[in-house]
Amino acid sequence: MSKKENKISEEELASLQDQEKRKGAILHDLGLLSTQSHSLQAMFSQVMKEQDALRAELEDKYGKINVNLNSGEFTEAEDGE
């Protein structure tokens, strides 16, 4: 009785190796996306803080107003706005 070799074919091995390589690349990209997401969230939060500060400055100077972002013109804000 001949001893059976405990080895998969070269084609099967290459396929498994390729799949593992692609999985690794996907996990790497997911990590980058997660990092970018956190960075973008922090940047967005910073812009919101800057906008809140400017809104407070404008309110001190002009009172409660609504600003047209295209022209810079403003109108007085009605109650509840």
C-alpha cells in the first residue's frame, strides 16, 4: 500500500494564499477607513465649534439674525429660529 501524500495541489494552495492576501488587504483598508472616519469626525466637530463661536460673535454684534450665505445679507430672526 502506497503512502498517500498529505498535501493539497499547487493550484489549491495558490488559491488559498490569494484569498488570504485579499482578506489581509481588505482588513487593512477597513482599518484605514476607520481611522479616516475618526479623523473626519474630529474635523467636523472642530468646524462646528468654530461655527458656534462665530455665530455667538455675530449675535453679540447684530442680535439674532439669519444670514444669507450667498450674499451675506441678513434679516432679523423671528422667535423660535
